Amino acid sequence: SRILKRKWLILAIVTVITSIVALYVFSLPPMYESSVTLQLQPKEYSYMEDSKGTILHSYDYDYTNTQIQLLSNPQLMREVVLKLDLEHSPAILSASRGTDLFSRIRDFLTQRKAAPPQPASVPLGVDTEDNGNALTPARATQLEPYVSALLASLKVQPQANTNLVKVSLTHPDPEIAMQVVDTLTKSFVANNAHYERKGSQAATDTLGRQLADLQTKIKRMEDEK
């Protein structure tokens, strides 16, 4: 039959495919995952209804979705890169190289290593270290490859029917995976506490002004009697 006549061709094709797959599998680096679980409790807001003096309470039911977006914000990851000095770690960019079959085979056969980017030769201006908000545009651009590589490995997953969110990151280096997740979540909590203190103070000031206005109105009404 035709199949028997071409059995050597079929066997050769099967052998080549098996070898290619084996090369791909052996070229894959071991991946480690570090994770932490956060509880995101919706915040309660208090305000006074106009002219009645009734203090009402409300909850931000989009709070969890908002926090998930903030956890995967490039601005927060830039802060992590600066705190851990990851821009000087070649392992960050090497882990983000092409993972498709042909890229892996090419790298395996040629044993090429990606060279880390050279420091920018242009003046980058002054920025505040450890603060992803105060960077010059040139400095932010320089950090972009590291930020993108880490965000590609980051997962922020809400747990069904709870206020819990799992934050995880995979990386060939377990130490980097652990440090990034730890620093990311600690920076997130610290930033949240800072913004909430500012928001609480603003809400207290607003409520105080409303109470003062109400007391003035009550006094005026009593004087008019």
C-alpha cells in the first residue's frame, strides 16, 4: 500500500516533530509562582442630607474592581522596580523573551543571551527614587521594559463571593517573584492608607462645615420666632 511504501518518510516526520517538541520542552526554564491574598473591604462614607440634619451612610460597591485596577497599574509597578532596583537585573528582561516554539528552538540552538539595555546617555532629569509618580518622561520610558515584563507575569484574581483578591506573579527566579509580590502589595496598602487618610480628612471637613451651616440655620430660625 501507499502507506507502507512511504513508511520511512512518515517515520522521519514523526521523529523530527518529536525532537522539536522535546527541544522546546527542555529549553523552557522552571517557573515559580509567588502569591498573596488581600482583603478589600468596601469603605463606608458618611454625609449629611441637606437641610434635614440626617447623617446618611453609603458604600462604594465598585471599590473592589477599582482596587484590582490599581494593583495592576503600571505606576505602582514602576514604584516596585525602583524600590527593588530591578532595572539592573538582567533576569527581568530575559524572562520575558519569546516563549513560542520557534523562538525557543532558535535560542536553544544558538545559545544566545539577550543583552540588558544600556543606561540612557541623555539627561533624564531629577526624579524621586522609590516614587513612581515623580518620574520624568524620559525616566519612565527607560523603566518601561521592566514594568511591562513584570505586568505580563502578574495576575490579580478576585475570589468568587468574597472580598478577597489573590495577587500572584510567575518568574524563573523564585526570589524575584517573592520580592515583587511582597513589595507590590506593601506599596499598594501604604498608598491606599495615604489616600484614605486624605479622603477621610476631606470628608470630616465637609461634614463639619455642613453641621456648622445647620447650626446657623437653626439659630436663625429660633431668633425669628
